[in-house]
Amino acid sequence: MLLKRRLFTLNAAATLTAPLLSRCAPPSYDFHTGKTAYPEEALPDGDLHIPLWNGTPPDGGGPQGEPRLSSHGALTNIATPILSIHRPDRPNGAAVIVAGGGGYRYIQIGKEGILPARWLTSLGIIAFVLLYRLPGEHWKDGRMAPFQDAQRAIRLVRGHARTFGIELPRVLWRRFLSDLSG
């Protein structure tokens, strides 16, 4: 009798919390390959580009026009945050999300995005290069915009780990701080 009551309570709790747990499920994403609004040099060997947000990022705002890449590899004017996936020939089940630094004024995509991605793929690690929103580019969320993008990127990678062939405990985050490196 006591066991039946416990099972009933457990089933009732599961039924009542299921709608809440479904909100935690990873959102669906438009995985696509091909052209993006980013300069070709910014993502030369990424074979899949995933927009972090379907449509406009939270609270809107942001820069107008195309992303700009300087001759030194600094990316600015990011209106559509994305993950660029760099896959190794023989993946080992690990993944790293790489976010280049730049003092939140730009993203140093060359030295702190593409080069680390190439090195990681040479080790069998899938590299996700994050191109995040910059706070000074007129986003309504301002300082929170890059953090929202980072959280979304982590949820996306962890939520779709099976799709990418990743073992869940083996997802890491790497943020560069180029403004402190001199």
C-alpha cells in the first residue's frame, strides 16, 4: 500500500512538473551551411554556421549594416551572433566553445578564434567559435548582450551534443582576454 502511494505521488509530481521542464529543453535552431553576412576571411574553415537566435536577439537594437573585419583580424558590427563549427577529421568526443577577446570593442577573430580552432581540431576536438554581440554596438541590453550570447551558445552546444557527436561532460568554454595581453 505504501509503495503504491509513493508511485502515485511520484507520477503526480512528474506530470505536474513536465511542462516546466520542457521550458528547459534546448530551443530548435536553424542549422545551415553556406553564405553568412560575415566576411569570408572571418570564417574560412568553419563548415557549419549556427545563428544563436531565431530572428532578432533579445530586446533588439544593435548595429546596422554588414559585419566589418579589419586588416588585423578585428571583427565589429555584429548584428547576428553565430557559432562557427570547426570539425576535426577524427573527433574524440570533446568540444570547446572559443570566444575571442577584444575588450568588448571588437572580437579578435584571427589570433583568438580561427587559430585556436585549428589547433583544437588538430587534437580531435570540435571547436565552436562564438561571434557574440558587442555591448557598445547599440544593443538595448548593453552589457548583458555578450553574456546572453555566451549562455545561449553553451545551451545550444550542450542541448545538441548528440547531433555534433559530443560527450556531454566534455564541453569546455574558452574566453580570450586580448585587451590584457599587451
